[in-house]
Amino acid sequence: MSNDRALPLLEPDVQPCCPPLNERPLTAEEAVRTAAMFKALGDPVRLRLFSAVASHEGGEACVCDISDVGVSQPTVSHHLKKLKVAGLLTSERRGTWVYYRVEPSVLAAMGQLLTSAAR
């Protein structure tokens, strides 16, 4: 008997919607939200962790699979928490391990924000 079951996706607490930079000026709230996401990615370890999760097979990664980034496990947990607080990652505990996933709406919003501005 399999214990696999589909879990419903939860909406993130952080709303990553922002207009493309060349569409209109950001509101103060949009600027704060967007700056928090980019600030979280401004650390090389966090950027590596974010990339490891985003590129992991299946779109999610167990912390046990991504923690080889040259820092201690408590530091990895600290950086993953910062990415979650910024709304860039979601997580789910399964037994003793925590699995992380990049929120698809965040990637889409960040991509739109930057791609449209580059035109």
C-alpha cells in the first residue's frame, strides 16, 4: 500500500505581483515587496539554495539534497528561512525532512518584471 497522496497547493503569504518596470512606477508597497525578494537573493548562499531548489527534478528538493553549499546545516536552515520569509520558497515537512519548492507565481512575476523592462 502506498502512502503517496497529492497535497493541495497553498497560496503564499507574500503576493509577488508587480508590474513590469517600464509599465509604471512601483507603488511603495510593491517596491518594499520586490526589494525584499531581491535582497533575499542578494546573498550568494541563498542564491545557490534558490537555484538548487528551482532546478531540482520534480520542482522540489529535500533539504538533505541541497545543503552542500559550503556552510553548516544551521546556516543552511537560516538562509532557507530568509527565502521563505521573502516569499520565494514554500516548504512542507514530511517525517523528519523538509521539502522546499519555488513558488511558481514568484518566478513568473520576477521574470515578467525583468523581461519586460529589458525590451
